[in-house]
Amino acid sequence: MKFTIQVNEGPYQHQSADSAYFFAKAALEKGHEIYRIFFYHDGVNNGTRLTTPPQDDRNVVARWSELALEHGLDMVLCVAAAQRRGIVDDGEAQRNGKDATNIAPGFRISGLGQLIEGGVQSDRLVVFGD
Amino acid sequence: MAEQIKKFMYINRKAPYGTIYAWEALEVVLIGAAFEQDVSVTFMDDGVYQLVKGQDTSGIGMKNFSPTYAALGDFEITKIYVEKESLEERGLTLDDLQHLVWEDEDEDWAEKDSIRLVSRAELGEVLAGQDVLFNF
């Protein structure tokens, strides 16, 4: 089955990010396809490489990056949500005159159309959030 | 892949200003309108407060985005479901909500009501008939 996953909550504050990760991992292990993982609302905070959790805790961001690189996942941060919350890649830094970037490996920033397209192209859209 | 039309339902369950969900959900609905899917929108639970008319956000320093709902008809979003029980539980009636309309091209642009007041049970059936549920 082909899935698009939507993550609506940030890491650590909310279990959604963990649940979405475990769902994605399990789906891939079972041989399913993940068309896209789309991060919205505070979910975009899953994509900052500046996250530094305590050493005895899981690293939610790094975990996503590793999964993406291992499976060639398309992980998209909503541009409007990312701008509000200060998640920046090279293109955004240039466009908005910011002096730094913080996007984590394996993520890209794009528009909400990517979420809609995920709904159109996938067999299931699975939303993780409140 | 052939162009396919799916039944998209956007479910709004949260009050408009305490969190950003309502506003960012509306942004998804507006962007999604460009994709020519069969779109419906639901307001239930505290989400019914999103449609209450006469909103004034001057005291909280936030943008009042409620006028945008009146534009949904222009985006060809004509099926707006409001759950009856959610209104009743909050002491609201249809009269407390904005009057949302759309213009029917096939009937000389006759103005028609967008809001469909449905019971919890009816809404369950509507949701069961959808292809994609966006839950906010």
C-alpha cells in the first residue's frame, strides 16, 4: 500500500512525532511504500538539525534523517509553517534575508500543494496529531 | 497516471485562536481548492466556533481570519458540514454562524447555502463515504 503521512506536532512536546516515526518504520519493514511524509503546524520542528536532546534520550530529528537517507524518503516541511517557526534552508535564507539555516538532512521545504498531492497519489493519508 | 478525482474532507475540530490549527487548516483548504478534487469541509466539536459571526480579535492581538470563510464559495467549496450536536452542546444555533453561500453557475448564479446542518450519525455516514480525511 502507498502511504502519505502527515505529522502535525513537534518533537518531545507530543508523542505524535514518535508515533509517526514508528508507523513509517513499520510500514517500510512490511514492504509498503511511503510516497511522502509531510510536516505541518509545529510538526516542522521535526526538521531542525539544531535540536540537541539529552544524551540518554532519543534524537527524534536524527532518527527521521537516518530513516529518510536509508529509504530515500521524501520528507517535506510546509514552507508557510516553517517560515512562522524559523525553519530555514538555503533557499529560504536567501529569499527572506536570514543569516543562518537549520534544516536537517533528508528534509526539504515546499508548499502545501505537496500535502494535497500526497492525498491524491496515495492509497491512504495517515495523520498524526491531536 | 490519469487525473483522478477523490473525495477530500477537511475536518475542523478546534476553536479558532487558542491554537493555530484552525488558521493553518484554512490555508490547506484554500491551497487544496486548486487541485480540483471533490472537496467538503466539516466543523465539529470546538471547531464550530470557527464559523461564529461577529468575531473580534482586537483584544488578543491576533489576525481575525474569520472573513476568509465567506470566500470558500468563490473557491468552489460548496459543501460545509456543521455537526448539530456540537452546536447544541455549546449553546449555539445556526443563527450564531456566518451565513455562507455559493453561486450556482448552472442556475444563473443563484445563491445557495453552503452549510449543511447534520446530526452526529449523519456526519458519520458522510465521513465514511470520503476518500481522504484531513483532520485538524
